[in-house]
Amino acid sequence: MARRVLLAALVFPRAALVFLAAAAQAATGNALLAPAPDGLPGVGKVLGAVMATVPPESNSFIVFTDGTDTNVVLKSLGDAVGHPSVAVMELLSDRELNATMKRLIRHAREVRKSFRGVTVIVVSQDLEFLSAFAELADAGRLAVWENRVLVVTRLERQQFLGLMKNLWLFSMLNTMLVNMDDAISDMRYGLYSHFQYGPGGAQTVRVATWTPRRGMVLLTQHPLFPEKYTNFHGAALPIAIWPFEPVVMEEKVVAPNGTEYTRLYGRGIRILEAIAGHLNFAIGEALPAKIAKDRMDHVLYRRALISPQKLALLPHLALHYDFTFMIEEATLTFCMAKPELKPRWQNLYYPLGERVWASIMALLVIVPATFFLLTKSRLRSEVKERFSPLVATEQVLGTLLGQNFSLQLPTMSSTRILVASWLVVAFILGSAYRGNLTAFLTIPKYPQRVESLRDLLQTSAK
């Protein structure tokens, strides 16, 4: 047996992608599209009648087939929908069927995630093929409720009823099974859907019948691809719990008859009770969990159907869980106490900007030096001996702080212009500083508020 994977494009204008994986004998040239010997007569018209009910957003198809009437299925899709997008996975039975199907289901899931709505069509008369597909598609998370699954087959009644009852993909998801009736001479197809939580318990219902003469005839009030979970008819659903405040909490309660039991309460339980009241189901057995993983295992292995919990939307969790919509959004926040303002010498620095302080320091170097050089040679001898750079700096700094000159200035105009200019600058700087200092003491300056996790890490908060 030689394995080959062929890529081809359908003749439909908007055909997307076709995968054909087959194990064929070397002598078979066009065996990929050849129908099985028995085939499914009239299956194209049945599919056309079903596809006519599919909404436009679900006009993207993934077809899995073992070679049964593949060309008829594709033609019926093109005739019924007009411009479908189709991915075809055709597998012929061989020793590596499960491995090949698992790989193709992984590709099909990527295709499904690329479209708003997808209808998965499975065509086979092989019970083993259908069972393998249901189990692997369930494990590979191929289908979610928004997607439709249509199984087209030709099995005995007990065989397809067993499929619908025992396999999760067929019993619990949005799945319909089309089966050709062999019990009568005329061509007739039955359309079945399984209701796990029907009025009388779990049951598989024949929703419609198709015949060449009458076409599609609905037998119940249910439409094709009926909604299964708007009413659970009072069924008790087991839940998995893991106490996590304030989502789920437990308390011991003593009943009037003296017996003690555990009562569940909390935000998650209140949400669950509201959903239960709307969908008409009861909260059944609460399966305990020692750690969070035990709770998820209860749901994963279907021991429990619901688990109220707080689950973050993180990339590594998206590999294991499908997120649909948020019932209650929870944001991660933090709060910090208002910082205390302690007396610091830096408070005297805040009224003026850094550039202003730098300019003042430069002036305190330039002005005293210029004042000393212009004044030294023009002072009287008794004053000249006591005049030094330190005295000149003291005189200039004193005027900045609001003091008067203690020296008698010479009569030279250059010295008087320098001193007058410096007095004007000192008056402006002193007035601005005192005004700003008063404002800063009136309205304290708090540290910059922490706004993000990055800011929080850069603070000294423990």
C-alpha cells in the first residue's frame, strides 16, 4: 500500500482548500473519486435539501469521506450553496487510518478557526470509520456548538443509534445523522438528532424524512439542526467545585432534623443558579477537587458538565480550552496607600526648575568675578586692602537674598550698570522663588502615581 497526499482545487468559484489523503493500490488510477460499489443513491438531492436550510454564515464546509460518493457530495454542495468554501479530507481504509485522520483533523481545526461558521460533513458507510472520526474529532476539538456536523451513512438501525447515543460528538454537539433506510424497497432517508436531555430522558429522534417524491418532510416540531440546550427538563447536572473565594465557598449547615450538610455559595454559585433557573436544570452532585487540576479533569472526562471557576484568558490555556464569551469579566487591579510627605531639604529645591537653578549658579560665579575685576582697581586704598573675591561673592549673594551692599560703590558707570542689572535679576528671581515656595507649601507635591505593573515594580513597595 502506498500513501499519497494530493492537493487539488474544486471547480467552485470560491473553493478554498482540498486535502485528499488516501492509501491506494498502484494499479488504481482514478480511484480517489470513485464511489463505493453500493453507494448512496440520491444522496446529492438529500444533501441539497439539507444545505438549503444552512444559514449563509455556515456556507463553509469541511468534508470527511472514505471515498463514498465524494464527487456527488461536492457537486451537491456547489448546486445547493452556489459559491461554497470547501476543504475535503478523503481517507481510504488502511492500517494507519487513525494516525492519518488525527493529522487531518488537526488541519481541519485550523481551517475551522479561520471561518465564522463551518459545517462538517462526514460521509461513510463504515461503522469503524465513523467511530474513529467521532472520537478523534472530539479529542482534537474540531467541532464546537457554533459548527454543524452532518453525518451521511447507510447503517442498520441499531448501529447508528449506538453511534448517536455513545459518542459525544454525535450525542451532545450540533450533529444530525442522515441514514438511508434499507428496510423498505423505495428510496428513503431518515434525519436523526440525539437529545440527551429530552422530556423523557435521553432519546434519538427522527426529525425528518426525505423521499424523491415528497422531498424533505419534518416529522416533529424540531427544525433541522435543532437547539438542544434551551430546556434541560429538570435534569440534574453534576458539577465540579474547588473552593476559591469569592467564586465558590462552602459552609457546614445543620438541617432541622439534625443532619449536617455542606452548602455551596459564592459569586460563581449565584451565576450558576441563575443559569439553571433559565435553562431548567438542577444542580446535581458536587464533585470535590483537591487542586485546580482535579476540577478540570472532572470536566475533561465528562464526570461533570459544569464547573464555576475563575479562568484567565491566557495563551497557554487557549491550547486546551475554547473560550466563547465572558459571563463576568474580572480585571487584575492593585491599590496603594496615599504616601506620607516627610520634611525634606529637597522641598526648598522644587519651586524653581533645574535650568533656572543652573543659571543662578552660573551667575553666582560670573557676576562676583566681574564685579571684583571692575571694582578692585577703583576703590580707595583703605577699602581696597579689605576687598577680596570672597567679599565680592558675599555682596552679590547677599543682594540675591534681599540684603543691601555694605561697600561704597565706585562712581564708574560700568560698575553701576553691572550692579543695577544684577539687582533687577535678583529681585525677579527672589520674587519668583518666594511665590513658588508659598504655593508648594500650600499644595504639597506627591510622588507620581503608580498606573501599571511596570510602575509598581519600579517603586519601593513591598
